[in-house]
Amino acid sequence: MGTLASPSTLAGFVVGHAGLYQALAMFAVAYFIIGMTVLSVCAIATNGALDAGGAYYMISRALGPEFGGSIGIMFFLANVCGSALYVLGLVEAVVDSFGIPPGQKAGSGVQVLPQSYWYELLYGTVLLALCLLVCLVGASIYAKATFLIFLIVAGVLGTILVSFFATRPIGVPIRLPHFNGSETENGSFTGFSLATLRDNLGGGYAVDYTTGQMMSFSSVFAVMFNGCTGIMAGSNMSGDLKRPSYSIPRGTISAVLFTYLVYNLLAFLMCATCNRTLLQKDYGFLRDISIFPPLVTVGIYAATLSAAMSNLIGASRILYALARDDLFGRALALAKKTSASGNPVMAVILSWLVVQLVLFSGKLNTIAGVVTTFFLLVYATVNLACLALEWASAPNFRPTFRYFTWHTCLLGIAGCCVMMFLISPVSASASLGFLLLLLLALHYLSPSSTWGYISQALIFHQVRKYLLMLDVRKDHVKFWRPQMLLMVQNPRSSARLIDFVNDLKKSGLYVLGHVELQDLDTLPSDPLQPQQDSWLSLVDKLNVKAFVSLTLAPSVRHGVRQLLFTSGLGGMRPNTLVLGFYDDSAPEDGLARHPAFTSARDEVPLGFPALREPTTPKLLSAREYVGIVADALKMLRNVLLARQLESLDKAWELRRAASPPPTIHVWPVNLLRPDSARYADTCSLFLLQMACVLNMARAWRRARLRLFLCVEAGAMPHAQEEKLRQLLKDLRIQAQIQLVPWDAVTRLHWQTRQGPPGGPAPTGAAGEEEEEEEEAVNFPANATQVSDEYVCAANKLVLEQSPAPAVRFLYLPRPPADTSLYPLYLHQLELLTRGLGPTVLVHGVSAVTSTQL
């Protein structure tokens, strides 16, 4: 299909095949899509300063470099193919007027141009070179040329409208040069006739005489839509306009309204005056019915040449914007070069070369389908960009153009997608696949930008909405999940602990907390702000899904209180505090040896101080450390104390091929309270839950849970085992139960008690049991009765269970109510866990397990 750049020839082609009804429907659909897109373009264009690149610039600054770069390439290709389409259409028009008919040695009169594939390629190359010269001179000469062409086309349209009324009915002989040079048909210009109008109301799709292909609604729409894409020419030149936010809305809307009215008016006049043969077989019939035929020829040539130049200069501006944004690195470095006046000459030349390559295809309808698909995809993305900005509700999105809503954006997206697949499902699928590949490539390869990411604004908007909906009053134990606050003094000594807690969170909230011991009153500025980037870089490198919360406080204990009170929002607040263990071991820099840094050859993030020397006193006292544990329990937070987690080589433990698989040892009994040890209190069940959560993490699924049941002589161990096995079954926890006699250990405890042993019932025996709160009250007296000899024996009991596990979970008793016993309490915990390797002491205060469906 050729010579369709002007409204007159395009309308004739459409109504000739589709009829008046379908033609009006096509124009309505096309301009509905374009109208919705124009509203989005105007909204974005009036929201801030625009630079070169038009739609690409709008999309990239709204949706980010990935979408912007991929759509920029698609838009560049659409303009390149569009330029080639118009050049080939102009060649066909020239050949139709001046070409030597096939089978003849010489034409009559002005028919002097030979016809063949190579000759037509030569003519196209010459015409494209003319477009190149105009674009190389600069945007100013192009603007003057297009204004002159507009005047010519307006004059031609006026002449054509007069001709419909002034020309008498005539017969028009039609030569079909592409199939048989000797074949002719007769078309008719009947003047205004009701019979002619009636004959042209319905569709009558036929074989296109230029290609031999059977036309259809989708193929005609594809060609027609290309004649409507010129309305984006103004936005493509956004970098060359003095006031783009003023000029683009007014110029684009005016172009849409004007061309829509002209297309509909011409369609009606043609259907009422020209028979279908004339409309289908002669796309230049307007010359034959015009009162001044040469003016029509000049108008068609001028309009088509203008469209070719418009697409060429639009493609060059998009390419220049892509190169300047450096999204594709050195691949587009050459396109950055400009002339002294700022004209991107290298981008123009590169665009011209690509158009020249497309000219070799010589197939107008094929190019038209590809161009339409690309343009529809770009228009859909422009609407998506405006929709995202509107839905993000960012205060800085306040365009002066207000005649749009999110409904218009959605309608534009839907219209583009529907027509894209209606025209060619194959081309649409291929285009989307190509777009996806570009998105992935740019996501991983392009440098980060400072444009602002709409995704962050949308996420913020949605998260805020859902946080308000997350009502803590509707929490249920069935859907409980750990929400961890891990306190980190220096990440250099806590890398593996950070990674381990990431496995424990089970899709819950994970916060890395840090307390800086300074007084803001004595500082000129907040010292935490410079540290924030280092912590965020650490989270990225370790690949943990965690937030960072830093605070200033006069002491670590006050800082932890602040974070427990203030971390999180609404229903997403930490319910579990995790601390490293307080002992005298010298800190080691595990961050430098972490695979995340050693494999990537990256340096440890700056901003973290060197580790404390072994001789340097700690910032935290033993009494203050136990006080933090006591504070957390008072605030109804669960507590985990992690010891020697930096020695846990998870990669080796969990990926070794040797059997048996690694194990997780679980001791859900209070080893420091042998006289009141139970397996079904809140703390024991919480400990079981945490071990199970770790086992559910992807990296720990090979591990096996081993649950230790401490039994005494004469306490019916098998009955206790069966009871515990039933509990595990009800909780859907798969674990191996191992009986551990501990008479020899508990005997040491009874020997150190003051007074006769009596009283407490042994494990599993019938009788009244104290509640956990009562145990906390009695614990201070009991703490003084647990001897170091007994604790060491309990430690040995745990250590002797083989094979050695990857990690152990032990019961953490409450701190004593008497603060003077805090050092003794911490001393007993140190003895209990000494030499056990990676160990987690757990105390739970909330019910976390459920047997309900």
C-alpha cells in the first residue's frame, strides 16, 4: 500500500476495502486509542521540564531506566520503520505517475522512470538522502519545511473538497502495472449519488493490487493507523521546543481533532461519489477528479515526504536521548555527538543508515504491520506511565493539564493491547517478547539512575494502604510468624548471625537494629545518616530481606528499648528480640571472609569501624545485657540468644554429600530448672516452633530435627515418649525423638538443694504443675541452688549426644527478679552452652502453635 501519508489517499484506501461503516469504526477506534494516549502525553508533558526524546523521555523518567530504555528502542524502531514506510509510499506514488509501464520500452509523455526492485530502491535512497539533508541542517529548517508542507496540504485538501462538488461524473481508466501491464479497469466518479453511497456502506475486502494480498479488517487498520501516528511528531521534538509543556498539549490535541474530522469528512464524500472499483484499484484517483490535478500530486508528495522526515528526525532524537542517558553503554556512544548548534548529527546519520536497511524489504504492508504494533506498544506504555504516576499519588505529580483520569489511562492501555493482538497476534507476541528481553537485559546491565523510580512510589502507596488494613486485633495464632529484631553492634563480627536469622524469619519482618552511643545535643548533625548507606549496602550484599533501624541512645539498653517500642508500623512490629551471646571471646571479622564478598571480589562496605581489641573494655556490661533480656520479656517479646553462630558454616553443613544429613538438636526442657522441667509450656512450644521454622527454610530442608526427651528412672519413659510423639503429630512437626536418661545429672541438683528434695513432681508425673509466671517468681531462690557442677554436667549431657548437629536449640529460662543475681544467671548460661558450637537459647512468651485447621 503506497501514498497513504495524506488524509485524502488514506481515507480512499480505507473506505474502498472496509466500506463507510467499518471505516468510521476504524477511525473511531484509532482515534480513541490516540486520544487516550494524547491525554496521558499532555499530563506528563505539563508536569515538569521535558528534554529530548519525547515519549521515551516521559516513560523513562516515570517508569525508570528499564522500561524507558526498552520502550525507547521499540519507539526508535517504530519511527525508523515508519520513515521507511513513507519513503516507499512516496516511491510508489512517483513511479505510478512517472514510471514506464511494464512490458514497454518507453512511456508516453512524462513516463520516463524505469521500474524494477533495484530502480525503486534507488529512488527511495535518493528521497531518503533528501530527508537526511534537511534533518542534518537542524530542527529549525525542518520546522520551516513542515510549516510550508502544511500550507500545501491544507491547500490541496481545500481543492479536493471543492472538486467533489465541482467535478462532473467521469469514467477513470485504471492501469494495474504490478500484475499485468496490459490490464485495465474502469472506475467511476459518479458525483453525489445515493446508489453509490449505498453500494459503499458495507465492507468489500479485495486483493490489494500492489501486493497481491487479500485485505482484511486488521490489515487495513494496520495501514490506516500508520497515517495517524504523526500526531506524536511534536512530542518527539520535545528537546527542540522552547516551551514543550505549552506547545505539546495544544499542538497535539489540535492535530488529533483536525485529522479526525478530515478523515471522517473525506470518507463520507468518497463513499457518496466514487464507486468501489475506483477506490480499491486507484489510490491516486483524486488527481483525476481534481479541478487542478498537479496540486494534488504535489500535496501527496509533500505530505508523504514530511511524514518520512518527521519519523527520521523523531528516531534520531530518541536515539540521541538513549545515548545521552548511557543506558546501553558504549553501543550508542557515537550517537552522543552533536554539532556546534546542538543538532545530534551522528544520531541522525545512524538513524538514516537503519532506515536505509529497512528500505531493502520493499514490502509496504509488512512494514506497516510491524510499525503499527510497535506504535501501539509505545502508546500503551505511555498510558501505563501516566497511570502509574496517577496511582502513586505523589505530591509532585500535579500536571497543569487536568483533562485525564486513571480511567482514560486504563482505556488507552486496553485499546492498544486489544488492537495489537487483533492486527497480528504473532507480531504482538514477538514484540512483547523482545520488550521483555530488553527489560531483563537493562535490569541487570544498566547503571542505576537518579531519575526516581515510580515502582518505589507505587510500593509505598500500596504498603501504606495494606498496613492500615493490617489490624493487630485480628491476629490469630494460626497465622503467627516470627518478626525479628536482631541487635548488631558491629556487622564485621555478625555476618553469619545475620544470615542465620534471615532463615529464621519465615517471611516475617526482619529488622537489623544498631545503637550508637552518642548524644545528639552535643553533635552538629545526625551521625546515623551517613551510616545508613553502609548498612543498606550490607543488606544487599548479604542478600537478606531485612530493614535497617539505627538509633542514638546514652546506653545500649535504652537504645534497645527505643527500637522495641518504635520499630515497625501497625501490625508489622518485631515480636522477637535476637541478641548475640555475652561472653569473653575475642570478636573475629567474619564479614571479610563471607562468600558474598570473597566471591564477588568486593571490599567490605565502608563505614563500619574496626573490631574491638580483646583488651578493650566492652560498651555493654553483663548486668546491662541481662537487663535487656528482662526488658524484652516484660514487653512481651520473645528472646533468642545466639552463641557461636559465627562458627556455623552453613554451606558446608547443608551441602555436603556425606550421609547422614545434618541435624538440628532441640532441647525443649529447662535444663537449669530440673525440678520443674516440662515439655508443653509456652516456652517449650515456642522453642519447637522456631526449630521447625528453621527446618522449613529452603537452605535447611535437608536437615533433620532431633528432639531430646530427658527421662528419669521409674517415670514411665515410653508413656512420656508417646505423649510427646502425639504432640508433635498434632503440631505437624516431623522430628526424631531420642530418650536421654539424666538421673546422674539431676542427682547433682538434689544434692545441692537446701532441705529435703520432696515437692516437685518429676517430668511426666501426675500432679499439679506451676504456671510459667509462678516459676519466674520462684526462680531467684532456685538460681542460687543450681551449682556449677550441675550446670557443667548438663552441658556434658548435651555435648555427648551424637552426631554433632549443625545447630542446637536450648531452653532459655527467665532472668531472676533480683537484679543482683544477673551475673550469676549469665554465668550459668555460659557454662551451659560452653563448647556446644552454634547454639540458640530460646524463651517464648506468646502462644505460637495451633492444632486447628
